Amino acid sequence: MYLIPISAFADNYLWLLHDGKRALVVDPGDAAPVLQALEQHALQLDSILVTHHHQDHTGGVEALRKACGAKVYGPATEQIPQPFTPLHDGDTVHTLGLDFHILEVPGHTAGHIAFYTPFCNFDGSIKPLLFCGDTLFSGGCGRLFEGTPTQMLSSLDKLAALPGDTVVCCAHEYTLSNLRFALAVEPGNADLAAYQARCVHLREEGRPTLPTSIAQELLINPFLRTRQPSVAAAARRFDPSVHDDNTVFAAVRQWKNQFK
Ligand code: ZN
Ligand code: FE
């Protein structure tokens, strides 16, 4: 399988996964760049996977369905363009010869889902693959528009429990600004400083910092590290009232919201 991050809007990635003939796209906020990529690689679009209802993830669904006849899969409890196959936690989507397991990951939106397959063959190397929409970003996580910090922490816990070598496809290129914040939380994290240097270099060359991996994020992402003493201590400096995992997480999220 081949994985292509299609750039759209200011900083979205519309992920295209294909086997040389057939393709799926995740969260197509815009149809035009997807149609262009399909034509360029002579691909037939089989399926459209949607993680949540926001316009920058669904704006191209109708046009792509019309143009390609692709099947649409999305979260059962969110308003996305009809008709689509509604998905719940534990469901499986079979497409392109892969089985994607559905994880409900509320927080950014109330019904947000992620698509996970344990076995994806990339040029002979078999890896787990995750499409996580706006739940997990490299160095960060989605804003809590419809969910509570407790919900988001438990959603991120589900993702953090996936195998370390999982290829993680996030929907936005927010990495550098996330890492500036991450370094304010953990100035002594050497893995974080090294990762930032690599990401700065990638962006200078105009390349994506994504996909990332679960193992990488566990080393550097403050939102997956709220149980680390260094992160909990920083959260307590921001908000002296923090006293457990959920309040540490809530404080770090609040700190990030106001971080400049
Ligand atoms: Zn969103
Ligand atoms: Fe988004």
C-alpha cells in the first residue's frame, strides 16, 4: 500500500491510501485535490472514511461520491453528508483488502471516531495504521469543542495503547507550533528537542512532519505524557489546584489554548 498526504486549505492533510489501482481517502474537506491525485496516479476511489463532522473534513464528500461512486463511512452519531454507513466503537470496515477497526474517541467532537488496521503492507513491511482525524496531532491533540478533558484523556489513552510502530496519520500539520508549546511544558526533554530539530528541517524542505508513530508521540507529546512527573509538575505550576490525571490533562489543555 502507498500513503499520500494531500495538502488542502492552510494546513489540512487529506490522506490517500492506495494499492496502485484502488484507493481510499480520509476526511476529504475538498474534492478537487483528491480528484487530481486520483487522476495523476490512475486510481479508482473505493471508499471515503470520515472521522468527524467538521467542514474541513467533509466538504468534498458529496462531490467525490458523485464523481467516483465511492462508499462513505462515518461516525454514527454525527451529521455528515448522507447516505453513509454509520459506525460505532468495535465495528469493522473492510476496504482495499484491509480491516479497519473503529475506535470511538470523543473529545474534539462528541462522536469522533478513528480508523485502525493492525496489518498494512507498505512495500513488504507490515505495520499497523491509524487515521485519527483531529484527536491526536504530532506533539498535540485536538481542541475540546464538544467533549470534556476526561473524555479526551480516555480517548488518547486508547490511541496511546496501540503498538508503538503504528503509522499515525493526523489531519493537520500543526507539529511545529505544538512542539513550541511542548518545550514550554518539558524544557528538559531531550527527545523533544531532537524531534523538533528534525521537524524544523522537514518543514524547511517543504515536507510533511507526518505520519508520526505512537512510540514517537509517547516520547514527546505532552497530552500523552500527563502522567509523567515532569508534565504533572508543569501543570501544577500553571494551575496549583490540579490533583489527579484528569485535572492535570485539563490544565495542560487550557495552558495550550492560551499559549502564544
Ligand atoms: Zn475538526
Ligand atoms: Fe480539522
